[in-house]
Amino acid sequence: MPSDYKSLSVEEKFFDNALLLPEVVKLLNEGHTVTLRLRGFSMRPFLEDKRDKALLKKAENPKVGDAVLAEIAPGHFVLHRIISIEGEKVVLRGDGNLGTEQCTLKDVKGLAIGFYRKGREVADMTTDKKWRVYSAVWTRLFPIRRYLLAIHRRIILRFF
């Protein structure tokens, strides 16, 4: 790496999702991958607001279990997991949510292929065993997820 790169500084800026995410979608449609800092608490307990980042690519043939960037209303985007697909209708749920959202397949704009968690420089790829095991276990815990999330909020976040 040339020495002049060592003097570069990185500045992080936050933009309103309604302005930023349509531009992200344009980049994804052009074939780029995009790394996006996560905002919100809907993917707790493993992905945290302003701490973690998602590595996204254009969504092609999304399937149940995929974490996707979807436009659930004009200008309103979420990064949630697909829990069912029936024809063109897609049902989404954030890992930290009890309720669901709906959209169509054409509203699924990006597919998460990895996550940078806890300030790490290397992404946990969604194809890796670690992520697949987490996903399989967490999605099957839905009936008791409410209690696990309460423990996470009241105890784990308070002390760690």
C-alpha cells in the first residue's frame, strides 16, 4: 500500500434512510456490494444499532431465512429475515421483533451476504457455519424469543 494512504482519515456520516437507501439500491442494481452501518434494534440480539455493519449485494432469488434489505412502504426500508414467500408475497421479521412486515418480491432490494460485528475487520459471512447455526437456532426459538429478548435487554445490555 502506498504511504500516502496511511495519512487518510475516515469520517463517518449519518444520513436519513429515506435519502440514503434509494442510492444504496441504485448501487446494488449496478452490481456493486455495499457496506451499510445498521440502524435500529430489530435484529437484536446479535446485530446492534450503530455498532454493526451489513455487507449487501443485489437480491437475486431470495429465499426463506435470508436477511434482506426490503422496501416495505415507499421510502421505508428494513433489514429483516424472510420468514415466508407465497407467490410474490414476502413476509419479513426482524430477529428482535415479534411482529411481521410484508412486501413483494420486487421490493426485496438487497441480500445480506455478511455482517461486520463488534468492530471486527472481517465479516461473518452468511454462508459460514457460524451464521447458519445461529440462524437455524434463533428462528426456531420464536415461541420463546420474547423472554430471551427481555433477558437480553434487562440483564446483558445493562452489564456488558
